[in-house]
Amino acid sequence: MTDYFLGLDCSTQGLTAKIIDFDRKVIFYSTTINYDKDLPRYKTKNGVVILENEKVVHSYPLMWVECLELMFERFKKENVPLSQIKAISGSGQQHGTVYLNDKFSTTLNNLNPKEPIINQLKDCFSRQTSPIWMDSSTSKQCQEIRITLGGMEDIIKITGSNTFERFSGPQIRKFYQELPDDYQKTTIIHLVSSFLASILVGKNAPIDYGDGAGMNLMNIKSKEWDDGALNATAPQLRSKLPPLANSYDLIGKISHYFVKKYGFNPDTIIVAWSGDNPNSLIGVGLIEKEKAAISLGTSDTYFGYMKDLYLDLSGEGHVFGAPTGDYMSLICYKNGSLARERLKESFQLNWDQFSQILKKTPPGNYGKIILPFYFPEIVPLVLEPKVYRFGLDEKDLEGNVRAIIEARFLSMRLHSQWIREKPRLIYATGGASANEEFLKIAANIFNADVIQFEMTNSAALGAALRSAKTYYDSNQRSIEWQKLVKDFLKIQEAGTIKKDDRYKELYDAMLELYQKCEDYALRGGKNPEKLQKKFIKRFF
Ligand code: XUL
């Protein structure tokens, strides 16, 4: 009998499942449920709800649960051999927090297979919505925590990141300040990842080091909750947080609810869930240095594996725990696919036309640069959305299209310099990585070859691979990470996009120009007009 492993990814816009067949080394089953389309009664747009203003972005934890159940219903309908699944792990959009009251743990323990989970859990929330990673409404709380802990460098040294609006600690503090009674009624605060893991395992699940590092609450060196950070955030916080765990820890067996209702084997193990970025690190096979990954999705991220701990004391980047037990670096952009879509819509283009324009416009874009902050941005920090243009206006169709894609990769190259490693090879993942024209631009800007995958959701695959690793490790049939990822990644490589060395100098110069544009727009730097003219004269 074959060993199957299930990886789930609860992301901003939907829930994806991937089941791997370990013996044949293939992805045996793959499916996605989209919140907007498949669960319309929550009325989300792109999986979120905007409350008050663009800065307050939440989602519904009950919707994630309903989606999980819908996924299992789908498995059943499609005769997925659930009894052969040996282990399950998962991935959650990072930073989002779920607030639960004292009914949660007993309800979980006694879930009745005859009733849908949402009916049983609906009274267990001390807050009906969850602030998610797109929320940027906690600048005040970030500042307060930062000051209490001694300033930016200190908080980076303690938690691996500066305080960020979307991070869980500042979000928890805001909840405590604005709704102190509801905070009091909260007995446990989960991340999206540990919340869904709890449902599968039928008890409160731990938060893993990968996702825990995105809270501004965990000590990045000792990997324990940090008393200073907890106290700076909210009272009695330690008692409201689950314990921390390795990402590879086996946290229990699947709850009887899923055994009875869906026919799982009661011995199916649940492995700690982690954040989507740590899962993707495994899903694209990044377990050695000199390689980096670019994920182009609702958020765009640039990340890499780190053997030794380096911190970005300038405050833009993050360090999280890697599922291997080491570290990972990450920078995150909010103006990902939604910003690209907004620009595309403004010219009424389809993606094919968009790509054709990229194909026929020259690298360097005649020096035209856009800073596309359609939404508040994380890197660099921009709280009031505004689109800045240099050398082009908003009617310049070709200029804008090329500029928004070049801007993405120029910014990634610029803001990842603290990682101190020039990647030799870049792995591309996420929905937009299917676009070869985007990746050609990335390859030339980074002057590195880019590997494209057939499969775009690497987080769910990473979760499935992690669950296999823990399963075999706990059965005295250990497998090396290297071997595990190699076997599964080979089959997915769709091709390599080669860098073109002719553009190296051009993009080195453009990087400087891009930096000057950012300095001018955001930090009162010198007008980059002269430099832009020089650039145009030199290359066009
Ligand atoms: C990472 C981040 C995003 C979310 C998206 O810090 O905020 O990539 O994890 O799901």
C-alpha cells in the first residue's frame, strides 16, 4: 500500500490541498477552494474584508474552518483514499491572529461528527474577525513596543524583526487597548497555522518557530517566548499563547471527528503547521545557501535559507525559523498581484497583452521608473498609498507595464542586500511566476538564472513534504532533507530562464537610479532627474 501525505495551505485568497504519493514521487492530487467564489456568504473580496479604512484588513476564522470542512467533503466526493494518508501538515498566511474563549478547547475535544464544525465552534471566538498580514493599522502600537524594548536595533536583536504593523504582537496590543474586555475574555490566541492545526488534532496545537518568529514575541536565538516582548505587548499574554515547537514536531494524531466522518485512519499523524513562507522554503527545495526564492502572489516575497543568523539592523527584512531547524530570511511586499492587476485593469489589458508588451519593450525601459504603492507598502514602509512615476505619466501604456515589473525585482535586489549573499540561482513560485516574461526580467535584474516550476503553490507541497519527513523520522526510516526535496522537485521544474549578461551593467546602473527615486519620493533625497538623463544617454 502506498504512503500518501497531505499538505494544506490556508492562504489569503483560498485553501489549497496537495497530496503526494511517496512511493511514486508524484503529486497525486491537488485542488483549491476560493473563499470569494466558493463561500460567497462571507462577502470577502480577494479573501479579506476591509473594515473602517484601507489600513484595517481582516478575514473570518470561521470561514477558514468552513473551507477546511468543504475541502474534506470534496475529498470524500472525489473518493480520495483518505485512509491511506499517513501524515498531514499545513501552512497558514503568516501573522494573522485568531482570538478564542474558554469554550474552544473543550469544544474541540468533543466535536460531534454528526454536526458541521462551524456550528460547534461558532461560540468559541472572543473576536469574530482576524487581523491578517495586509493590515497596516498598528503604527502606534509598533512605536510603543519598540520604545519599551529600547529601540529598533534592540527589538530586531530580540525577535529577528523590527516591529511591523502586520506582525501579531502589535495587532494583539491594539486589540487589548481597543477592546480590553474582549481581550480579557480571550483564553488563547492562535496564529492561522496553529488554529487550523488545533482543529485537526482536536486540542490546542503549538505555534512553530517559523511562524512564531513573525509575531515580535519570540526570542529569535533561544526560540522561547520573550518576557520583555510579551510585557511590552499586553498583560497576561504568556498565559494566552500556546507553547512553541519545532516545525518538524509531531503534535498528535488526527481527531476522532475526521476519523468518524471522513474515514481517516486513527493513526494519521499531525505535524506542526507553519507559515506559508517557511513551508515554501521546503516546497521549492531551498535548503542550501546561494539560492533564493521569489514568490509572486497576493504578497510578493523574496526569501532564502540561512545557516547562520544574520539580522537586518536597518529594519526592513525578517528572520524566521526554517522548517529544517535553521533560519530563513524574508522580505515581503504588499503590492503584489493585486497591484499588478490594478495597473493591468487601468489599461484594460489581459495578461496575454501585458506579456506581449513586456516582450517588445527594452530592458531598462528608457529610464522610466514607477514606485507602485497602490496599497500601503511594507518594504519600503509606506503607510499612505501613492503611485510615484519618474519619466513617464499614467497614460504611457508600455512604459507603465514594463515599469511595474522592473520595479518589483529592482526593489527585491535593493532591499535584500542585507542577506549578504548574491544568489546564483533563483527559484520562482506563486501564481504570477507562471509568466515567463516576468521571470526573464528577474533573471536579468539579479543576473542569476531562474528556475520556474510547473506547480505554483509551493506552500502546500512544502507542508506535505514536511509531514512525510516527520512521519519517516518517527518510524526509524529517516530521510535526509536533501534527498526528499530533490526527488519531488525534479518532476516539477518547468524550465530554466537564463540570465543575459548583456544587461548586467544596465541593471546595475538602474538599481542606483531606482534607489535614488525611492530616496527622493520617501526620504526627502535629491531629485533623480539628472541621474535619469545620464542613464538614458548611456543606454538608449
Ligand atoms: C510574510 C507575509 C506574507 C504572508 C502572506 O511576512 O506577511 O507573505 O505570509 O500569506
